[in-house]
Amino acid sequence: MNTYVYPAVFHPNADGSITVTFPDLPGCISEGQDISGAITMAQSALAQWVEYLKESGTGIPAPGDIRALVLEAGEFSTLIRAEVKDGRAVKRTVSIPKWMDDKVSESGLSLSRVLQDALRDRLGA
């Protein structure tokens, strides 16, 4: 898992919601109904934006200095941290009893999908 930290600018709106932008990632915008929601949504937007940049082969820009941001009246900034999981598939050799393998084949299940689902549940990921 890779961790990314970028400065974000929080723009309070008249209705109480907060729009969040990332100066170093043009187009990466999020919004929350309150400060807690805005932070949560900003973390999600940052993770998805970095994943998109990685998948598209676009370079991931270095984060700028938060102290260099020029803010307008009412705006504030903070650093947003997001963890991006490496979703590439890897091959592993696993052993299961023959009867389980037979049942998997009969049912038409994907052993890889079942294993991934079980591990995701077990790891709470």
C-alpha cells in the first residue's frame, strides 16, 4: 500500500457544505456536507485520482508546499492523506483438499474470486 499526502483547499459554501480542491491535482474535486464529510470525501477523491493517474500511465505530480498556497477569504487548507492499494494480480500456489476442488469445479465458482472475497472479509479490507 502506498500513502500519498497532498495539500487541499477547503471552500465553505453558502449552504454549509464544503468543496475541496487539490491545487497539485487539477480536476480532483470533492465535497462534503460538513467538515468531517469533506475530509472523508477528500481522502476518497485523492485515492481514486492517484489510482486513475497510475492506471492511465500519467505521472503523479509531487505535492506542493502547503505554506505556499494563496487562500481567499473564508478558505482554509490542510494536508489530506490517502492510502492506495496495489491492485495488481499476483500468482500464488495454494493447496486445498480434492473434494473442495471438485465442488468448486461443479459449482462454476472462480476459486480466485472466492479466495479474494474470503481474504477481504478476514482482513477487514
